[in-house]
Amino acid sequence: MDYPVRRVLTVLVLIIPLLSGCAGSLSSHKHNEIPASVYRNSLHDIFINTPSHHNIRQSIFKPEFLGYLAYLVSTSQTLDEHALRGSINRWNAVASEKSEQIHYNPVHFMRVASLHREGNNLCTRVSECTISLEDINILRTWLSWRLNYIVTIPHTTIDTTQLSLLNPSKQPRLQTALQKLSHNQAGVALIQQALDSGLVIRLGQLQGSHGYYDFNEHTITLDPSVVNYEFNLRYLVHELLHACNTAEENSITEEVLAELIGLRIQNQITGIRFELNPYLVLVEHVLHPEYGQLSFNNDIYGELAIAGIEL
Ligand SMILES: [Zn+2]
């Protein structure tokens, strides 16, 4: 199946109508209806160029299969390609339906084998890769991982003049977006951190991308579409989260947290809830041609804690 279509199917979109539990108030709350364009724009497009063979349900990322791999690895230490293919054959031999079968994919194998690694030691040749229990445990941890954070700094009010420091080119829509964010508890922590570190946000046409953070310049560039639309606020949060990282090295974990926290804060601001499954977001990043090459971890948890967001 085509990858973007499958993503729409696998991403659980929950809508909580703001009807105060009263059907009679439907017409008076019409302004809370979700515009159709949200559905087109809400789901991430960063995977659009990802090859379409990432069917997670029939890959080694399948949760039940991970349990089987964990059992195998606990008895034989590590799994090379030959051992993995043997385990897939045994799994498929007892599958009662075709949809239960696992397809071997060398890229999946190499990415899983690279999860628990030192530095940037990405496993790039099938013959040199082995899957360890640590690799599998990283995935199994994320299967049950849920976004849960507390904001440890007192809720302060940030006035317009302070917000303008982040927005030196005085873009009115960026100012409005920052104002909305400054009324959110975690949002204000990110803004305060950005102000303390002298961050600058600019608008600029970005072909196909919503925003990026330049570590050396300590600036964020956002596509104008991000600040024109409330349901794109998560991209601003995403980049602000990157800006909290005082070290240059990015990580898969940082990207996933930026996605999930960005959406959580946007949901709180819009009052309309979209949900992403953390495990699926993680796997998509692991398989992404660029993000998948990053280290799995960096100190993003510690950096966010300094900003006042404790996970
Ligand atoms: Zn990012």
C-alpha cells in the first residue's frame, strides 16, 4: 500500500467536539468545527519521500515479532542477518494468515541493528550487522511509551515587548502565534528558554519544509504557512524544542519528542485533539533516510528539564 495512505490509516485521529456535552449547542459552536484542510495538512509530510515498502505491520517492527526476537536473542546473544531470516521463516511457517507474515527488508535489519550503538557508528553493511537485546529493548520500551511531562517553572506572563525580541522583523502573524504559545504552560517555558538564550525567529519561504533550526546562528526559520494557520503551530513548537538543545548533535529521540510535544501543545491551544502513536512516529523516524542516520539518543531530556519541561 502506498506509504502516505497507510500513514493516514495508522495515525489515530481523535476529535473531541467542544460541545459541552450538550447536543443543543451544536449550531452555536459551529466555529469549532475542524476545517477540512486540517486533515490534508495535519499529518506529517516529512515521510513523503520515504520508500513505500515500510509496512510496519508486516515488518520486524511488528510488536509480537519483537517479543519473539527478544526471546531468541536472550538465548543466543545476537542475531545476524542469517539468524534473523531463519527466525522470519519459522515465524511465517506458522502464520495462519498472509497478513501475519513478516517480510525481510535489509534496511529494516540494518536500522534496528544500529539503534543501540556508540556515537555515529551506523551499521551500513548487512554482513557486519547484528541485532542485540539492547536494540530490541529500545523498540519495546517505545511500544508502551506515552508522552507525559510536567512543567516545573512557575507560569509567568510574557508581554508583547518581550515576544518582539524573538520576532525582530515584526511579523504580525508570527507575533500572534507566539502570543498563543505564551498562554500555554509548556509553551511559555519554551519561549522563556528562547528569550534567555537570545534566539531569533524569522519567516522565509521554505520549499517543502515547515521550519528549521540553525544551531550555529541560533535562529529558527519558519515557512509563512506555519504562522498563518493555527493547526500548524506544532512546527513552531518543534523548532523551539530543538533550540533548547545547547549541543549541536540532534537525535532520533529529539525529533520524536519535538513531533509529539509540538502536537500536544497545538492540541491544547486549538482545543482539538489529534493523536500520534509514539511507537509509529519513532519507527518512521528510524526508517527515514535522513533522521534514521542520527544517533538514537542525546541529552534532550536533560536540556528540556533545564527549560522547565520534565519528562
Ligand atoms: Zn526536527
